[in-house]
Amino acid sequence: MGIDAKSAEKLISRISETFDELPSELKKAARYVTSNPSEVAFRSMRTVATTAGVSPATMVRLAKALGVRSFEELREAFQIQIQARPPSFLARAREFRAMHSKSKWIGRIHRVLNEELSSIQSCVEDITDQDLETIGGMFTSARRIYVMGLRGMYPAAFFFHYSAAMFSEKTVLVAGDGGTYLDAMRGIGPQDVAVIFTCRPYPRETVRAVRFAHQRNVKLIAVTDGPLSPVARSASVIINVKPIQSNLLSSAAANVLVSRVLAAVFLSVCDKSSVATIRNTDQQFAAFEVYDTE
């Protein structure tokens, strides 16, 4: 039975709408299918189930819990979603090179590059102008902007803080040095914004920090791996970043790209006082001879 694009969108949205009501095993399956739409769209149900760590019967139960008769209908919804996205020429070129590589490990490197490019492309396609307008408004009205990204997400959080601190004193990096991450959030409140970078497996400190911020009515921007993330539940804006799962090394490439975009938004909406902060930053760099001028 064929479905149209609107019905496919509604079916996929139903996953996040019903997630809290699902049994634990179905939640596990739901997390996988939302984070790996391409796998669901083009691989067999048995393969998808095995990779997700559940039984094929669980995938069938998930489909029925979403109100469709079979997993095939859920697969078709994801196929429609994927087909609506234009393919990346560079990603396809790298995939072709990987397939024809004579060295197995060189082929793996090309697949890593392809996965990174795919993750970045998917992330860029998901960021809407409305999201950027909303984030700009949140940054403008914020008293403070708290930014947090632990473990593999730290580079993205640090980059945003480092960039923003060049032209504003509004940002606070919640780094957790010496186990003091919540100390930095002691004064956080409704006038503030928190930018959180995280993906599975979610660090307990991040989940606790988000819960604490939510209790204090803080506006939250979540850069995470889908609407089922515990961080996404409390967020005003969600920026989806597809996780890279095929190797032991975690990746923050797409997250750092988002961090760069958020820093650009912040600079764009900053008031005239940012000029004075930039001047002070330049004077400090010169006084301490931060950079080699030769």
C-alpha cells in the first residue's frame, strides 16, 4: 500500500509523539530507526533489527504501535523521506572510490569520510531559516548563554564559547573541571539560554544539567541525535545531528559545524557593545603577544 509524502512525514513524527508510552524494547527500536533512516529505508527488516539489537518481531510491533499494519509501511515512509533529499555528489564520489580501493584499510578511511560528509549534509538540510531566526531571538534576549558539551562533544561546545567570547561576555562554558560542572550553572535562570551538545550514549552529567536547567525554566537549544534524545524533550529548538556509529572513534565534525553556525548567528545579532569587546580582545592579544607575527 503506497503512502504520500505528507502521510510519511506524519508517520515518522508519530515515533517521537508516542515514544514515552512505548515499552523499553520498542523504545530501543524507535531510537535506532530515527537515528538511521537510510538503514531502515534500504536494508531488510532482519538486518535492521540485528543492527539495532532487537528481534525482527520487535520491529513489527513498533510498526503496529505507530498505527500501520507492517514494517514495510514504515520502511516506505523513510524511503520517501530519503528520496526528498538531494544526494551529495562529493559523498557519492567518495563512496565510488572506496568501492574500488585496492587496500582494505584505505577503503575504510574513504567510508569514514563518506559518513562524515553524509552526517554534515543531513545536518545542514535539517537546519531551517525559522530555526535560525528563533535562535537569534533567544540569543538577543538572553542574559547569559550557557554552553555544554561533555566528552566527545566538548570540541563543539568549546568552539562556540571561544568564538562568542571574542565579541561578547554573555557566554559561560560549563566544562565540569574537577567535577564542578553544576557550580557554573548556579545562577542560571529564566532569562538565560543553554546550548547543549550531546548524543548517545548520553553522559549522566549532561542529562542532570538539562534537568536542572529545565526546572529553572531556562530556554534550551539542543544539538543532539534526534527527537528521542532526553535533551530534546525540554528543548525550544532541536538541531539534529546524525551520529556516526560504524567505528570506534566518535565524531564531532557535524557538531562543530553547528557550533560555527551558532557562533555566526550570535555575532549577527550582537549589539554595538560587541565592538568594544572585540577591541579589548585585540588589545589583550597584542599585550600578551598571543600570536607570532613573523
